[in-house]
Amino acid sequence: MSPFRYIYDDGYDLNLGQHVFPSKKFRLVRERLIENGIAGPEDFLRPSPAPEEDILRVHDGVWVRKLTTGTLTYLDILKLEIPYSPAMVRAFWLAAGGTTLAAQRALEDGVCYNIGGGFHHAFPGHGEGFCAINDIAVAIRRLQADGRIARAMVVDCDVHHGNGTAAIFAGDPTVFTLSIHQLDNYPTEKPPSTLDIHLADNTPDGEYMSKLRDGYLAALEDFRPELVVYVAGADPFYQDQLGGLSLSFEGLLDRDRLVIESAVGKGAGVAVVLAGGYSVNVEDTITIHCNTAQAAARALAGKGHI
């Protein structure tokens, strides 16, 4: 039995067909976790779709209606970069509900892992880069509205800058946004996060870890969040099709350990979300996401010790 719970629903699949974003990866991660004995069937919780009031704490009503009624314009879909379908919309609502549930359970159990989510390119009034609803922001605003937390930190380690999340929380002293990403990559416009760590092309493990450690540990010590939402993108991997960094399996696992163990050691709950991962071999992406789960289990066993 896992020391924490996983959030998953078959409806997480965005039904994209032949697309660079392998949204079947969510199901494959769950299957691998069970096959390898990392988790059992009893360790998985099913989310409900986020209620409209939660979505509307973050997103404009016009954008929400476009999604729910299927009235996106050609330009909306062009910017979103994925085909529209009712199944796609339901998947985003489920992901937002899943990240909210993961955040709630993280406060109780120390860590919770949503096998989905991390849609950090979604802005209040539009979607971008495969992201229609910003589940990260929806979860944080729900927990703040419920009085469960006052301060949250987003630690975004996707290869791409978390532009939507940065824009949503701009000027909000209750949410610290950290994004470590390849500078010369999507998106072109990068609204400032609380802390942006811009990386050069082909940054390797050692340099990545040094820069993340310096920025993250100082921010964690100073800000003292009650909740950390860890955007554990698999796309800094050296064989990722949409990335240009040079992290190895070992480097990504070291990253996971640093983020999760440090937060747990400071008494913060950690909600893990998956974000991107576009490896040439999808099995490599699955391995990276499963390694994150093992890092989380180790963090709880040691109660954080970095």
C-alpha cells in the first residue's frame, strides 16, 4: 500500500488522436504504478469534475461558456493547439477537480499525486499550448476560499514557462510562483513569475540542480507555504520532442527529491501534477512520472531531509 493517495480517472484522456501530446500517458502511468508494485488499486481515488463556482474563481465566464457550449472560434482553437470535443472539455474539468482533491489530501497526508493536471498555459480568458483550464489555480483558489490555506507556492519544473499561472497570480502576495524552464522555448511571451529561473539550451543535470536548489530553497524558507503544487513536467528530459534541455532520468529524479523532500521537511503539503512529457519513446515519459511517485514515497518515509 502506498503511503499516500493517487488521483485518477479514465476521463483524463483528452482524446486527441494522433497528437504530440500523448494524453493516454495518464492511463499508462496508473498501469505502470500497479504493475511495478508502487501502488495498489486501493490507493487510487476518483475525482469529481470541478464545480462551476471553482472554475469561475479563476476563469472568465465568457471563456467557460465557449468551452461548455462548443463555441470556440477558429483563433481560440489555433491558440489552444488541440481539437475541440466534449470529451476534451470534461477532461479539463476532471483534471481541475483532481488537482483540488490532491491539494486537499496533501494537507492531510503530506503528499498526494494527481495523475494528470498541470495545465499551466491556461489564462483566465483563453487557453494556450494544450491547456484550457488552469487546474493549478483552480485548486489553490478553492482551498483559499475554504480557509484551508493562506499561502501556496507553485513550483513549476516543466520545460516550458508557466505563463498562465504567472499571469493569474501576478501581484498576489499569497501565492508564490516559481518557474524553472528553457528560456528559448515556448511561450514567446513570459509574464513574470515571482521567481523565474531561465535556462540556456542543453542545460545538463548539474547546472539545473544548482540553479533550482539555490532559488527554490531560499524561496521556501522565506515564503513558508502551507501547500506546494509541484508541476513535475517530464519534458526537461534530453530526448523530449518539445524540449531543449539535457536532463537524464537520474537528474529528473534528483529534481523530484529536492522539491518534494524539501517541502515535506518544512511541513507543507505537496500536490503533484504532471504537466508535459513528449519523449520520442512514450515509455520514457511514463518512467519519469513513475520515478516522481517513488521520490514522493521516499520523502514521506524520511519526512523530508534535504
